[in-house]
Amino acid sequence: MTFFYLRLWDRSNNILFKTNAFNSDADECLNSIFQKPLLKTNSFVLEFLFLVLFQIFQFNFSLNAIFNQYTTQVIIITLINGVVALYGFIHVYEIKKLVTEISSCAISIDPEYMSYDFPFILTSLILAATMGYLAYKVRYDLGERIYKKIGLDVTMQVLFKIRLIFLMLMKLNMYFMLVIASTTLYLFVYITDENLSFVFRTLIIIQFSVVLVQFAAQYIVHRAVPKESFPLMKLFNCFWFIILVDWFIFLIGSVCLAINGGSWVLLFFTVPYCYIGIITFIYAWKTSDTFNQGLREYVGLRLNRNHELIIKIEDVEDYRPPSRKSSPVDNYKVNLIQKPDEALIF
């Protein structure tokens, strides 16, 4: 896929370089078409950045799903690949529109440029279909072994699944966070148009500040969930509300930019960005509800069993095996060798 990205990037650059090689009359025509040609030019750079970061993220996301047998995460990877395939159609629309507008300025563009997109779309669709088949096989073969740390306790399985989904959503948000951070840094450094300097750079600084809040939110989550800390989760919810407000402002800006003839790619990334942000906010509250329900101690007990550590059970004479309907934490009094904070590992 990286090969196709480089091919599309080279094609887009060739189109832009060719348009810059003409006389002042052509430049005046281009400026009348692209009211802000600098933003239009940089949109191709940002698209390439989005896709490269996505490949790096998907590689790590997939390895995490395979090694931990998280079937839900495998299904999400399949959906993401399908969305990337749809991106190819949006890119075709944008390139076709760009070539048509440039041609109206009496500048000839090689029609073969349009053929660069179709191998990318076809490969993306094949990969998405393959991932879908593999995800189905993995889910069918593994079944409920995703909960290998949990065992047969249905209540604990539900609590564990909520936390897994929440942490998976935070991983997806990490990708969007890296994209926004890279984009804002790139725009701040490379866009030097004097007309945009003050207002645009101010907005970029504000956006970068929100990115720092997102980094803080990520850190808080990975401290709050293992410790089952209510105060930290409340702090996270406050931070995440600020982030959601910023994302909706970002969404409105993307819609306005697309309507006014700008890039649709930004809107393509912003819509799922906001949707995942809302779902994350909902699951943050659900995750808080799983605290103090015995999940941490229960997983710690199973980890001790798996590692054959010593567990002291009081009242051995009265000991009886736990039933499936009840948690082992309720059936025996356990003195864990591990620290409680280290008992639950995701």
C-alpha cells in the first residue's frame, strides 16, 4: 500500500509542478480558480501524511489484536480498511475536479494521470475483503477465548469487554491525535502566506494546545483504568469534553471548507473522528461503572493461578469450589502476592 501512496503522491506533485511552469496569464487563471492555492497544494501533502501514519498505526493495531486475541479489534481493522478503500473514490473525484479546472486555463494535463487511482482502489478493496474473511475465521476459531484472562464468569466477561472496547477506542483516538498533531505542526512551519499569518497561526496554536490536552487524556486513562481511580476518570471526562468541543468546531470548519471548493479529504477524516470521540466519551462513563466490581481482584487471582504463585486461603476446612454464577472473590478470601495495581493487565 505504501507503494501506491508514493505513486499517488508523485502524480499529484507532477500535476502541481506542471501548473507552476506556465506564464503569468496561466498563473492568474489558476489563482482565480484556487482562491487559496496554497491550501489546495498543501492538501496533497496532508493526504499523504494521513495515509502513511495510518499504515504505521494499522500495523501496530493489528499486531496488538493478534497477540492478545482481541477479535473485536480485528473486526474494527476490517472496517477501517473498507473506509480507506472508499477514500480512493473521494481522491478520484478531487483529482478529476482539479484536472478539469486546470484544463480550463488552457493547460494540458496527461489523461493517464487518472489511471493512477484505480490500482490503489482495487488493491484496497481486495485487502479489505481479505481482512474481512480472516476476521471471520479468527472470530469463528477463537470464539470466546478472547476472555482467556476471565474464564467462565459471565459478569466478569461483560466488565472486561467494556474496558477492552474503551481502550481500543483510545488507540483509535491516538491515531487521529497523531494526525492532527502532525498536520498542525506542518501547517505552522510551512504556511507563510502573510494574509493567513496572524489568524491562521493563532488557530493552529489553539489546535496544538488541544492536542496536548489529548496527550494528557491518554496518560490519565492508562493510569486510571488499572488503578480503578474514580477521580482520574472524572478528570479524563472533563478533558474529553473540551476535546469534543474542539472536534465539532473542526468538523464545522471542514464542512465549510468542502462546500467552498476546498478538500473533501479533511471532512472524510473528521466525520469518523467526531463519531469515535462521542463513543469514547460514552464508554468512559461505562468503564467508570466497572470499577470496584471485583474485576481487578478477579483477574489478579487468575494471574496468580497461571503463574503458580502462592495463594493463602483462610478457613481451608470450609473451602468449596466456586460456582459459575459467582465470582471467586466472593467465595474465598485471597491474599494476593502481586500488588493490586499490577493485577489487571490490558
